[in-house]
Amino acid sequence: MTKPCFYALVDALTSRGLLLHGQTSRVSSIDEVAPFLQTVGMHKWQRDNMERFQHSLETINRRFQRVLSALCAMAPKLITCLSFMETHARITNNPDFYPFFKDCIGAMDDTLVPAWVPRVDQNRYRSQKGGLAQNVLVICDFVMNFTYVYAGWEGSAADARVLDHAVSHDNTFPCPPIGKYYLVDADFTNYQCFLGLYYGTRLWNAIERCFGLLKKRFPILQWGMLSYLLNHQVDIVICCTLNNFIHKFSNDDLIFNEPNEDTLADMETFYHRGHLITYELKSQCILRDSIAMQMWASNHPN
């Protein structure tokens, strides 16, 4: 994070009254935000911050929780709103994508974030890869801004189940209008509003870069959050919508210019969609085949 971006973040939190219980000192706000970013952005232990910032462990922990709560409160403001009606310039300006994906408004996928849970809960949080993790569902736009984050599910939960719950129970889920869709990995079921790739095709797009760059910027998401309560681990994931803030205020940010990727988790098929499943599956499969045929015809005119 560049210095101008850091100061912009401090000012944003302070001006909204989210820090310091009514105090408005910029210096005091900096003293709170800096150790937090050291922890999530450089994977520094709180005891390391004690030595660097010359505060007790109790003070460091208290300030960490305060900044975490403040960022969670600001998270909805950091989420980028999708335009459902306009085709993004990244599609219209690329002949490989337009007009084939003119109705695509974003990409959706999941990622696993290491979790630390009591022994009694470890079976539920053990993913198919063998480690303890929470399953995080994410939607992003075509310039790598997060437009939706759904965190906290057990690592053993199938992605399709997490998506089903998000669509059914979270009123903030940005459901596209009829005719528009998110591009998703082949392991999600191909139904209305979600266009799945063919099996064997990787989702090489903005969202995979988002995952890789996010974990590079915030190593705590890659190496785990030992000693934090589970609800705080979920909040830390949500707070990484801070990535959008950095993207906005750091045009010269080096990390955004470095391609990266994250390994996709194994997933199960979608379920619980009732009588709509058959129709939706058939409709979206026809759409996918139609796009594939158009792309083939465009690339092989003879």
C-alpha cells in the first residue's frame, strides 16, 4: 500500500467516526491502523507489533479489534456495484470476447482460506485438500474489484451448497436480471444467471488473478489466522474488500500489475433448486454451446 493510499484510508475511517471513540486525531488513527496492516499485510505476529510500536499486547489486540470492526462497518462502501445493463469495456474492446460474452457481467468462484477452529469443529472445516479452511464465495468485475464476498462456511461444504445458501438467504447477493450471467467454473452447475465452463477448461480470468493478488497482498489469508476467534477470522476475510480501496487510490500499485493465480478447490454439483433445475440446465447449456459455436465460426471462417 502506497503512503497516499494509507493516509486516504486513515482519513476515511476517521471521518466516518469509526475509530477512536469520537477522537479525530489523524496521528492517533495512524497509530491504530498501522499495526493492523502490519498484521494482515505482512503477516506479523502481534508480539512483533508490541516491539515495533512499543505498546502492550493488550493494547495491540484491542486496537486490532477496533480497526477490524471499523473496516467491517465500511466494507459495504468498499464493494463495487455492478452495472447489469452495460457491457464492460474489457469485453466490448476485445474481439475474442465480443459479442460472444456481451451479457456476462462478472465472474464468480470460491477460494479456501486457512482456518483455526477448536478440535470439536475440525472435521467440518477440513477441506478435500486435507487442511482446515473456510470456504469463501466471491464475485468480481473485469478490473479485479470485489463486488460480493460471502465468507465463513466450513471448508468441507460444497461450493454449490454455499452458493445456494447465498442466493436463498443473503438479500445482498447481486442476482443478475434475466438474460445476464456470471461466468463460473465448470464445477458449479450451469443454471440461469450462471454460465459454467466446459469441464477441463480452467477459469483463467480476473477472479483467479483476484485470489492470487489478494493472498499476496494479505499473507494472513494464505498462512492462517492462528489465535483469532472464528468470527474474527471471517471478519478479516471480509475486510479484504480493502483491496478495492487500494485499487482505487493506488494507480501505481505494483501488485496489481503482477499476474498470479490461486488453485481451485474441488467442488460438488449444485442442488436444492427444485423443478427449475432441468429447464435452467438445458437453457444454459444451449447458451454455452451457442457461444462456443459462434466463437468457432468466427475463428474458422472457411
